[in-house]
Amino acid sequence: MAVFHAIFEDGVFRPTEPVDVPASSEVQLELVSVAPPDTDSRLDALYRLLLEGPWESGEPDVAARHDEHQP
């Protein structure tokens, strides 16, 4: 019995190290998750922040100050 680590991507188990199994061999896998998947990427967190809005600036008429910081 061989034990190896793999990552599941696009419907395929990709070993993280060389595996000594002949090509086209039929095997039986027992899945044990060793780490939860990264479900909160940086982009997901950013999208969540952007979609939470609307944002309150404290300024009643933001358009009136549009040119304030222009050179």
C-alpha cells in the first residue's frame, strides 16, 4: 500500500511528489483531507467588501467636491 499527497484540480488528482505506479494502473483511493481548501481568496474578500456597500462618505454631495484635489 502506498500513501502519497495530492491536490485535486480540474477533476484530476495531481500528486505533489513522484508516485511509483505503472502507467494505466487501476488503483483504489481512500480520501483523507489534510487541509481545508482556501475558500477565502484575496479577491473573494475584495468582492465581498465592494458588494457590501453602499459606502457612507459623510459628504452629502460628493460630486460638488469632485475637482477639489485636481491639479
